[in-house]
Amino acid sequence: MNDNSRLNRLEDLFDEVSESIGIVKIDHCLKNLDSLAQSLNKFFAGTNCNRVIYTYNPDKIPFGVSVMPILDADDVIRTIQSDYKLIVKEYNVELDSRLFEEDVKLTDDEITALLIHDIAAMTSDSSPAEEVKRALDKYLQDNHEVLKLSDSIHYKEMLSYGFRDAMRKVTTAFEKAETTDTDITLFELLPPTYAGYYKSGFEKVEKQLLVYNAVANTKFLVLSWVMRLYNDVLHNRIAALHTIAKCMEMTPSQLEKKELSNLARRLNRIDDDSLLESSSLLTEARNSLYDKLTMPLEKSEDTCNKLKLMVDGCNDDEEAADITHSINNQLTLIDDYVKNDPTMGKDEYNQWNGMFKDMVRARHQLTGSRATFFAKQQKMLNTWKGQDAQ
């Protein structure tokens, strides 16, 4: 298919989605919602919109469009634990009735552009998962924590919920304070008119205060809350269940209510005897790691030394994020190895403990070393300009 044919095909598919939106606006019966899902699947070949939900929302906080990824919890764990690139292939869509209100004045094409933006941002590549993974690494770094991963499906689903919620929030237009160049590139295969639909649609949504959380920037608020709960279910379970119940009353979103209900069910099924403190890395992951290490102590020492050298030479934010992820994984590996070797002697334990402390210091140094580097660069620049550097 040549470029002109591809362009004409995309324009036709956009128009088909827009027509389906117009029909849903008039009658949001199941048949019309399913037809919209089929139109989206044609536009985004290779992905699957599992279902489209229309939610009547006369008086609660607006959410606009919600694109919730459907992911296997083990794939989320794999993403967190390794360099695996997670790309969303299946998702659910929920449409807020507030989008269709007359005073918002959104056209069918503008609603379509907002919807296509959110789906494209979620499914085009692995960047949503990578952004959330880095946020999780920063959380562990800032709070001086080590991530422990459990064999329990309930713990895995808990972590998956926080991860998926953050993925939705980092991609949706309804959590943005303004449009960006990245938003527009999602429409680069279409004529400029279609990017214009997104811009004008976003402006109308912003004017009507449907972009509710943009200024507060709450993208990772739920993820942080989930991590606090995840790390200490014993002391946080009752308060968390009350919070979940309150959130379910406040949110108009059917998808969010379902997610919260599932989270509450997982919490209630975690027995006190199977709390996270008694388990760490997944059994499958542990075996695959340790089977490769004929001399785990020497191998880990080598890895730690390399990471320390990388920290010393780091002066770039993106590089620092990658190193932080590697350090977090190394801390998890060391923590797990020590806890699951009952025959370990005192001398060997001291060696592992020393490595653990080295990695904690390296993680802490990572932020400080970059700040020092940039301060030196600024001082050199000021001196070159003949200014009095402080």
C-alpha cells in the first residue's frame, strides 16, 4: 500500500470511528457500543478493544475518556523486574456522558480525536510502561525501600493495579495541563486537520474543567498508595478497605469501580500467614536467576562493582534512571538470596550484607552525584562568563 492509499485508508477509518461516536451520542445501547469497538479495532490494527462502556455521569467528578490496559499480572512483574518492553495489545474503553453534553460543545470529530489520542498513546509502544517503571524506581529510591515480589496472585494483582492505573494516567489527555508536541505526533500519519480536532477538543475540555487532575499532577498518587499498602498489608489493610469503599462511592467510572472491587477482594484474601515479609522473589524468577549463577557471590560482587562505576560516571538523567532500575533489581536479588539460604554462614552473610549496603549508598549517591556534576558545570560556565560564582 503506497502512502496516499494508507493516508486515505486512515482518513476513512477515522471518519468511521467518528460516525460511530455520533451514533453512540444519540443511542448508547450495547449494539452501538460494540460497533464503536469494532471501528477502533480497524483503526488500531493489531490491538483489541475488548469493550466500550458508556457511563452516565450527571454530578460526579468527570473523567472524560478512560482507556484501561488489560495486562497479565506476571507481565507487569516481568516488566518491573527486568528490561522487558511491555506493549499493550488489549484494552477497555469507558466514555463519560459529560463528553456529550451540549454545553461542552465537543464535535464528534473532536471526541474521536481525544479518544484516538489516548488509545494511540497507550498502545503505540512501550513508553507508558517505561515511564511508570521509572516512577516506581524513583519511589523506591526516595523512600529507601527494596521491592519484594511474592508468589501470591493477590500481591501480584495488587501491584498490577497500581501499575496499570499509572499507565492510564500518564497517557490520557484528561490528566494533561496542556497539549504537547508528542500529542500531535500521534496524528502525524493524518492530515493537519485531524491534529486540529485534538487541539480544539482539548481546549474545550480544559475550558469546561474536564481536565480535573492536570494542575495537581496526581498521575502516580495511586501507585504510591498501592506501594505503601503492598509493603505492609498487616497494618494498612483495614484503612485501605475504608479508602477503597469511599473511592467507589465517589468515582462515576465503572472500570475504576471494578478495579477497586477486585483490589478489595485481593486484600481480603491475603492470609496473615502469607504476608509479604515471609516471601520475596517469584519462585520462577528466582530459579531462572540462580540457575545461571554458578558463583552467585562473585557474580553479584562483579555486578555491584560495575554499577558503582556507572554511578560515579553518571551525569545524565536518562542514564541515571536506567542505573537506578538496575540497582533496585540488584537490591531485590541480594535481599532474596540471603533470606532464602538457611545454610549461609556468618562470613558469607557479611559479604552479602556489605554488597547490599554498597548498593544502598550507590542509589543514594546517584542523585547527589548528578546534582554535584551540574553544579560544577554551572560554576564553570559562570567563571567563563567572568561572573562571581557562588
